[in-house]
Amino acid sequence: MDEESKEERRNRLAEKRTELAHERTIMAYLRTATTIILFGIAFFGLSEYKWDFFYFAGWMSIAVGTIFIIVSFERGMTHFNEIRKITHSVERMFTRKKE
């Protein structure tokens, strides 16, 4: 195996590690958002009448969780596109070297 193929393999593995770390981060965001929304639903169960503290906390938790999901998807797509741009630029560098 020559040195160039080792470097290409190392870069390919580094790209995969970056993608997996990105996916793990997005899943953590979604897990947190889901937990916040479930706390909101639980607060509804604790409310005794329509406008007490738990009713208000339930709506606020659901709203914050929903916003968190939207922001996590937006950040996820932004980072995904950045990773793809970097990946394509690295691929172009290596294809020029071979020519």
C-alpha cells in the first residue's frame, strides 16, 4: 500500500468520524427536546385547574421543547451542509493530485 492511499483512507475515516459525531450531537438535542416535551405533558397531569402553575409550566415546556427541536434541525442541517462542502473540497484536492 503506498503512502497516498493510506492518507486517503485516513481522511475518509476522519470524515466518517466527523459525520458520526454530528449525528450523535443531533440525537442528543432531539432526546433533550423530547424529554422537555414529556415533562410538559406530565405537568398537565399535575394541574388541578386550568390556570394553575403546572398548567402554565406544561405549556411552556411544550413550547420550549418544540423550539428546541426546530433549532436542532436547523443547526443539524447547517452543520451537515458544512461537512459536505468540506468533504467535496477534499475530494477535489485528491482527484487533482492523481491527474
